[in-house]
Amino acid sequence: MSHVVLLGDSIFDNASYVPGKPAVIDQLRHQLGNSWQATLLAIDGNVSRDVQYQTKDLPEDASHLIVSCGGNDALQTSSILYEPADSVAEALSMLTDARLEFQSQYNQMLKHVMALKLPTAVCTIYDSIPDLEPIAVTALSIFNDVIIREAISVGFTIIDLRLTCNDARDYSPLSPIEPSAVGGQKIVNAICQLLRNHDFGQNHSAVYF
């Protein structure tokens, strides 16, 4: 029996944001059926560097990993969007520092996950959050560029959540940065499409959504 493990943050660990409705892990278990096991190790609020601690609880029979992290890394640096700058160049310099720091953290996370030698996919950070400021969408594109470049460089497959969760209904009314049951189902659909169709043995990147 194949066994997929979800690592990362509240994109997967969203139970508290969908009271009375199925969380992502519940939707995934239902959709995969009896031929798969699914384990949630992702933790709400975690950042990229926390993934290595989550894998300490990795089941011995884990066969596939799906990682969704980076959103909280971006959230932690979001205050720079409102920092004063004397020029566009100075503003871009601050964003560059944030990009380099995230790239370092994300790269370390990928190296740790790669050492586990399991078929792996990573998720981008969605950006259709209701009322998200345009400047925040622009800033998120910098973080997503890091995720995509780093994932492709190691042959990991990508689930592009920007294309998956592209409607206001995909986000929880309790917290607009978390997936609703509707968004969770769309995320699960993308995961299942990946698990059922992607040839991990070819060690090449592909994009699912």
C-alpha cells in the first residue's frame, strides 16, 4: 500500500479553519480510498525550516511526500512592504535580501527532504486571497520564483496553488489566508492527479494544479 505524507503548514493542517467540514487530510483520505494511506505531519504556523523537525515523525512505510511551505516565511517578512525607501532601487534591495534569506531556508529544507529519497512534490504559495493587496501579490511572486527554481533544480514536481485556489470561495471565512473546504478539495484533486499520473521514476519536474 502506498503512503503519502503531507508536510508544511496550514495549507494542509487546516482543520481549525473549516469547523464542521472535512479538512484537507480527511478529503485526501476519502478520495484516495483504500489503496493509499495518508498522514498529516504539516503544522499550522510552521515555516520552511520546521519541515526537518516534522520528518522526525515520518512513518517507516512512507512512499511519497507533498510539501507546502513558504507562506509563513513570506508573512514574517511582509512588514518590509511598508518600510520607507528613498528609491525604487533601495526598495528592490530590501526585497532582494528577503529573497536571498528565503532561498537559503528553502534550499536547506529541500536538501533535507531529498536525503529521505522519496518521490516528492512541492507547492507554490497561492495569491488569490480575498482583499490581498496588489503589492503583496507582487512580493509573493518573488517567493514563488524561488520555490519553482529550487524545485526544478532538484527534479521535484510542483503543485501550483496559484492556479488551484483561484476563487474567493477557496479561502476560509474564519481566516482568509487559509483554505476553505472548497479550496481544500481543489488542493486534494491536484494531489490525487499528481499521485495517480506522474511518473516519479523519470526524475523530471512537472506542474499540476
